[in-house]
Amino acid sequence: MTPQQASPWNFEFDKMDSAVAALQIRTQAHAEQLATHAHAQGQLVMVLRGAMTCEVPGALWMAPIHGGLWIPGGVPHGNRVTPDANVCFVFVSQEAAAAMPRSCCALGISPLLRELVLHLAAMPKHAPHDAAAQRLQAVLLDQLVRMPAEAMHLPVSDEPRLRRVVEALMHDPSDRSTSAQWASRLAMSERTFARLVQQETGMSFGRWRQRLHLIVALQWLASGRTVQQVAGDLGYDAAGAFIAMFRKAMGQPPARYLAERRLAQGAERAIVTSPE
């Protein structure tokens, strides 16, 4: 982000005196990251380009390209936005967010909601109290509660031994160490390790790591990496094995998944901007 650009990193939450506030950021050639924090307002993250992950207690959530992520007020969270991203942040007061989910969730974004957010983010700072702005906020809130939830999160744990695994694999997702090898590193039996992972995440280690790979892959693909690059960077010997994993989890291969989302976004934009 440029130094003059509005940033959620320095948004003055204590001075927010409207039901809704929005701003738009564009990252440069490097990722932007914000350490764990919390605020009273609920927060919608809407990704127009790139991707954003958000770690909350017990889970790592992803807001994929052209989708959104809802973070309720008071929830501690840390954000990481990919390089060359375009993201809108919408902050909703406690009262206005009363009908929103009480826990984090990924949301679909309708073309109408998308345009409402963009319009609100482009308004001057003094505008939120104008009658027109207040009507816009009311429509935005009405649309927000209607958005469908989508599942795209990774259960994580603060258990010290598993935290080591989480941090190591987030740093190097291509690490293909087996559960037996991880158990050995953590000075426990493979059976104990498997039981601990299941207890803390609700998944087997293999399924958990696959979910991690999906979230990382979607981030990288949204940032412009090719399927072949992503497969190699995740440690797959061949792109075909990665494509098979992705298709099984998401219902279609990665290229088609991204193409359909971009096509849908293009169609939504055409509908919204049509003079008819």
C-alpha cells in the first residue's frame, strides 16, 4: 500500500460513529500482514483480486477471490493479504451487526452487495452522515445478512506441539513428512500424534494437510501462479496429482474453478453496469 492510502491497519475504530464504514486497499509487490487484534465492530473482507487469510482462535479462514469473509466483533484475528491484491474492508457497528453470524464464516458476494461496498468505500470521509449515505448503508446491511455462507477454513490449535506443526507447514507447505516423522520430531508415538490431531482439529493428519494445501493453493492461484507452479511448490511430483486432489475436494479442476469464478464476476459486473 502507498503511504497515503487508507488502511485497515490504522483505521480509527474508536472514532467510528456510523452504522457502516468501508475502505479499499491495494497491496503492492509484497504481502501485507496485521498481527492479532480485535475490535468491537464486525468486519467483512471482500476480495476483488488476490486473496486474504485470517487466523482466529482455533481456525485459519480464507476469503477467496470474488468472495468475502465475515469476522464478528470482538473476535481476535490476524490478517494476511497476498501481493498485488485489491481488497475492501467493511466495518459494521455492534448494533447493526446483530443479525449477522456470531462466528467467522466465508460469504458469497452478490453483484449488488459488491457495488454497494465499492460505492461506500469511494465516498468522502465526511459523507457517512448524509441522508443518501445512510440509505446506502441500510441497503448494504439488508443485503449482507442475505449472503450465503461457504466453508473454507482450516482448523488450527494452540496446543504447543501442534502449533509447531502448523507454523512449520504454513512456512513450508511442500514439507511431505509423514505423520510418523512428525510424531518422532515431537517425541511421541505415531498413534498419540494421530489422536492429538484428531482431538484438536476434528480431522486426520492427512485430511488436515490436504485442507491446508487447498487454502494455500487458492491463495497462490489467485495471485497468478500457474497450476504447474502451485503443484511443484506444494511438493507434488506431478501436476496431475495436485489436480486430482483439487478436483476431489472442490468438484472441478483448478483451472476451471478459477475460470468459472472470473467468468461469473465478469457477468455480475456487466449486469450491474448495464444501462438497461
